Amino acid sequence: MGIFAFKMPDIGEGVVEGEVVEWMVAVGDSVKEDDPILSVMTDKATVEIPSPVDGTVKSIVGDAGDILPVGVVCIEFEVDGDGNASTDDTPAKKKKEAKPEPVVETKAKPAPVETPAPAAPAVAKSSGTKALASPAVRQRAREANINLELVAGSGPGGRISHGDLDAHIAGGSSATRSAPIGSSAKVELNGTEEHKVIGLRRKIADSMMASYSTIAHFSYFEEVDITALEELRQHLNATRPEGAPKLTYLPFIMLACVKVLAESPECNALYDDEAGVVTRHQAVNLGIATQTDRGLYVPVVKHAEAMDIWQAAQEMVRVTSATRDGKAGADELSGSTFTITSLGRLGGLGATPIINKPEVGILGVHNAKERAVVRNGSVVIRRMMNLSSSWDHRVVDGHDGATMVQRLKTYLENPATIFM
């Protein structure tokens, strides 16, 4: 038997380090060549790294959230043959060897004389210990809404297998045990969960903090009567070309933004605050804030100014779908000059969206509702939508930001003018 030391690979595009998102193997696991072993996030994308050999995991380096430079040994395998390293090649202090699971002792509290105390929930892992499981087991757990921290693992290092998950499901979870039938007593819940801020969530946090702490935000709100826009939308959907996507409000808002950003070029810009330079763009590259099960991404519809309504809708669907499926490339997630964020069905009356730095503005779109409004002295029912916007007050004056939103309102309330 020999030792095969595997180094953090060069992922390309100038990447010199990566953040450990998740180890998909544990010490003692047997793996086959090309099995996924590690998920790494760089500034460009999240990449799954496959095993280079058949073997047994001897040691791994780095926990989730740790930054590993390219070229450092990140995992060692015991393999048939001589391998490529001796057992002394990697300092022992850098290795994370298998450790026995700590024994968690629970002491039963004395029960009251008349009312039996509820049984204490069984805890499979000690606080702060990450459950070890394969991606397939994690997927099953997510689909069944099961917290893997509460599942007892029978594998090496407490690794959870499909059988362990089946046993947990069959036995039922004791984490939320109910009071006896007929009793008015409620069970006290004192558990806590710690979630390390890593991967995409850390990058979102860093980006939001950099934006909010360096940009002098000011927000502006407006309501828009989109009754006529709704009629046009329904007509176009009823007569849309074969293969064309069904239109939502966003493609209309995108094309209206193309018009108003051409009229307010100071709002279609990027601000390099270190160099003190504002770059105004002729191209309108619209970021579309997209919520995924991995967090918030902003895929980009490039050159919206060159698109008609159907092309804008199709490209928006393409980049947002690719993002939700985890298939969007770095080019599709960069290069925006202005961002639109939609709260969709969540609606709400207003919000203060955070600017997608280094852009200088962002538009928030709320859901459309029928409301009673006054028109020509009479109360009528109209379809209304609220807009929220934020601007970088260092380079966009309040008057300019408000003017752009008012122009947008005019286009959306008179939708034929969007296409003139």
C-alpha cells in the first residue's frame, strides 16, 4: 500500500485559492476515481473536484469555510502500489485524522409527582459537529425535510448511510415530540443550531456589507397603474409566436428600462470609488436578481437594448433557469450595468434594495394588485404595482434618480410608447 497526496488543483482563470464548501468524503471512506470528493468556491464559480485515484481516504485538510491555496495537499489516499508520496510528506499537524465520536451523556430530570416529564430527545451529533453524508443522502434528507444533525450515523466517523436515514425515518424524529393527548401542557424547546457562514452565503454577506458600508444609499418609491399594460400583456400572450415564452411583467419593465436609461445615462453606470471614475455605458446589461436554493445570484441579460419583447423574455428565462439549475457560467453572472430585483408574489408595499456594487442604481418590483383608486373624481378599480429604487447618492442626485423612475412610470402606464 502507498500514499497518494492530492493537491488543490489549478481551476484556471487566474484562481489562486478556493474556499472549502463541503467535503463529500470522510477519513476511512473508499472512493473510486472520478467520484466527487470536494466542493470548492472561487471568485468565479463553485466547482466539484473528483477523486484522482481509487483508494481509501487517509486524511483531509481544511474544514468548510477554510481557504486553501492552489498547490497545497488537501487530501491523502491509501492506494494499491507505491502512490506518489511518503507518509512524512505532509505535516501531521495539517491532517485531520479520524476521531471517535464524543459520547453525549443525557441526564434525566426528576419528573413531577403527578405529571411524567417528556423524554429527552436523542441527539446524534454533538453541538457544532457537521454531519457526514454523501451528496445522495443529503439530497434525500432535503427532500424529506430531515435535519441530518439529528440522524445517528453508523459509518466511519459517524458517517450517515441510506440505511441510517431509512432507520431514522422509520423510527420517527423525537426532536419535536408532542405532549400527551388530552394534556394542555406544552413541551419546552431549548435546542439551537449553529450555521457557519461559508461559501455563497459568505460572499453575499461580504458583497452586501461592501455595498452598504461604502455607498451612500437613498431610496425612492412610486406606484404605477399597469391596467393598460396588463391588457397588452394578455393580448400578446394570446397571440404569441409558436415557441415564444409566456410574458410576465419583467420583459416589459426591462424594455422600459432600456428607454429610460438611454434618457438618464448617469443611472446606467459603474462607479470605481477607488479611482474616482464613473463609467457610463451605452449597452444596457440588466442583472436579474434570482433566488436559488443555494442563495441569491444575479445573472445578466446582455445588450437588452438590441432585443425585442420576445427576445428579452427568452433570454431572461434562459439565464435565470441556468442559474437556478447551477449551470450558469461566470460570463452569465457578471457584467451588469443596472439590476432589477423582483419580490414576485411576496409583494410588499416597499423595500430598500441594496445596490449591486459597482452599479449606481437598482430597481425593486413588487407584485401587481387590484386596488380602489381615484380617477377623475371617481373611485375605480385599477391594477397597481409599487416600485422601489435605490441610488448611489455620491454620483446620482436625488432629482436624477426620481426623474428616471417617473419616466419609467410614464412608459409602463402608456405601454405602447415602450415600442415607439
